[in-house]
Amino acid sequence: MRAEGIPCSTGTRSSISTDSWTRPSTRRGFKRLFSAQRLKAYRDSFQELKGNREVCATTVAMTQNLLLADGGNIDHIPAAIRKIQAHGAELAKRG
């Protein structure tokens, strides 16, 4: 996308099932507010998010101001995506 003149970045690098989401549930304040069963259920619920790692690995992030461009410039985004799709195998080989 950047090669096509569209500023973007990867989405999130970490999966929602990482410690950063479950670590707070081990802190004293949470333990006072919620039962051990409830906190375990909360931590276990993240295991049910199948495909989350793939979503994180394949997300493209664009800033909001980019999406506020005029029509001609905004049309460049889907055109670039179609170009990448058409040449995806070749681009993947280049790495």
C-alpha cells in the first residue's frame, strides 16, 4: 500500500489473548471485586477467539484523516488493494 502512495501500517502486533489483556485479572484490586471463578472464566474466554492471531497479522491500519480525502483520492485506496490482490503471489515472493 505504501508503494502505491497510501500511508498505512500494520494493525496490532499483539493478539487479544496475550498477557496484556489477562494480566489485570491477577491484580489484588480485581481479586477483591470479582470471585476467583469469575476471573478464571474471564481469562478462559480469550481462548475462544479463534482466528484472532490471523486478524492481527493481516490487518492494515490507516489514519482517519486519510479516509477524509476527496473522492478522487479515496478511490485510489480500493484501486491499490485490487492491484495488490492481482499481484499478491509475486509480491509475497519479494518479501
